[in-house]
Amino acid sequence: MSEVIENEEVKDIQIEFKPAVINILEEEKFKESISRVVAEYTGHVPSVENLTVDKKTRASLNKLITKIETRRKEIKKTINVPYAEFEGWYKKAIAPMEKVIETIDAGIKKIETEQKEARKKVVHELLVELTTNTEVDSRIFENFVDDWAKASNFNDIKPKKQLIDSITYVIDGEKQKIDEYKANKDTISNFCFGNNVSDTPYIRMLDSGKSVSEVMSAISEDVLFEKQRKEAEEKRKEAEKQRQVELKKQQQEFETRKLEASFNSAASVSTKIIQSEPEKTKSIPDEEIAEVSGAEIVQKYRAVIEICFSSLEEKNQWKQVMIDNGFGDFKAKEFGKI
């Protein structure tokens, strides 16, 4: 510290001043006039009938108090004139010294900032060192760095034990969070695997802040819903399958009835039944079928039906219907081609 300041060569300001004296003349008379006005209007309630008079009364009272307030402000201004002159002189006198203080203050703040940046660098190095070979990202503690870098946590530039312990405690807490997260994630993934669902949306729920119990509950609800949906879908498909079978059956019956009706109306049918004698049929094997049952020979006779159609298409349709219904082969002739 300089000798000028040490020896107090800059003395305190020596000022001679006399306090202003304010004498209130006719003080009692003033107070009495105020009391009379207050007594006259205390408890007065304006009414619709006297609204005009009440407005005039309010204006008169406001005018009176404004007059008194104006006088008070004039007195204050007059009294403050000597102080205002002194204040102007004072500020001008100490301005050079304030400039010096500002310069020194700026220099100190610059040094303090540089020192704090150095301490922050030490804190960052500690964070990197203490999180090496862990899954903790040291950058997540950036919001704590300013507080950890306070001068009270250092001996010059060397971190105190309390600072190292504080940083270690926070990092250990983050390690525990990571371990808990991994365990919760495994629980969710295994549960999803067991229920044959993707764990992706549920891991996102965990990441968004949901508890593991909330996520597990959501999985159970979704699995149950999907199971019910699949069962409903299977029932719907089975019902649709049965409906299609029934429709096909109805369509076949409809087509059969349609063809039968068409044949009955369009075709002229002549029937000729030929019955052969047993001994005669031996020479006509195409018209006789013999079956041997034990020692007996059973004679069966074939009926020949001739059906004439108006077109080859009708003949083929009729033939196919008969085959579809379990009858054998037929010989059919078209008109004009017998």
C-alpha cells in the first residue's frame, strides 16, 4: 500500500454547515382548520340526490390539499439548494480518484478471472481422471464446475481434499445410476423377448423418465391387447372362411338349379330303354354287366337315354353337371348331327 494512503494524507472532507431551521407560523390555527374540515365531512356518504354538490365538495378539498402540497415542495426545494451545490462540487472533486479505483478494480478482476479459469482447468482434469475407464461422461458435470472452481476449494492452484471427495461422490452417484439403468433395461428387454415384442419403444419410455414398474405395466397391457386382437382376428378369419364355404356351396346349388331349369326348357328329350334277354346280352357286352356274387351270376341291365341338345355348349354343360354329381360317362348327340 502506498505511503499516501498509509499516512492518511488524504483527509476527510471538512465541511461547515448549519442545519436549516423551519418555523411553522400559526401552527395551531392550521391544525384547527384541518380538524374543522375533517369533522364536517367524516362519515359523509355521497348520494344520487346530492351528487352535484358532492362533486363540488370533492373538487374543493382536492384544490385545498394541492395548495398545501405545493407549498411543502417549495420549502423542500429551497432547503435542498445548498446541498445540491455541495454535491456537484464533491462529485467533481473525487472523480479522478474514482477513475484510478476503476482501473485497479479492472486489473484485479482480470487476474481473478484468469485464476478461476486455471482452477476450472484443474477441475476438468480431475473429472477426466476420475471418470477414465468408466461409462460416465465427464461433460455432464459442467454445471458444477463453476462452484467447484471457487478459491475456497483450492490452496493456490492445488485442489483441497474436500473438493476431490465432492467430485468423487458425484461421479460414484452417476455410476450407480448407470448400473441401475442397465439392470432396468435388461429387465425390460428380457420381458419383451419372453413376450415376443420389440423392446425399442419401451426403452424409449425408460429414457424419457418413466420408472421400470411403469414400463413393465405398459408392456403387459400392450401384450394383452395384442393377444386379444389376434384372437379376434383369428375368429374373424374363421368366420369369413365359413362364410365363403357357405357362399360357394350356395352358388354351386344355384348354378345346378339354373342348368337343370335351362335343360328342362331348352332340350327335347326322348328316352329309349333297351332290356336284353340274359342269353342275348352275352353277345352285347356293352349293354350288359355281369357280377359274380359267390356262386350266383347277377344280371344287370343298362338303360340308354338319348338326350338331344340345341348346341354343343349345352351338351358339355349338362355332361359336366352329371359328372360333378357322381354319374358316369354319357353319350350325347346334337340336333342335326345324329
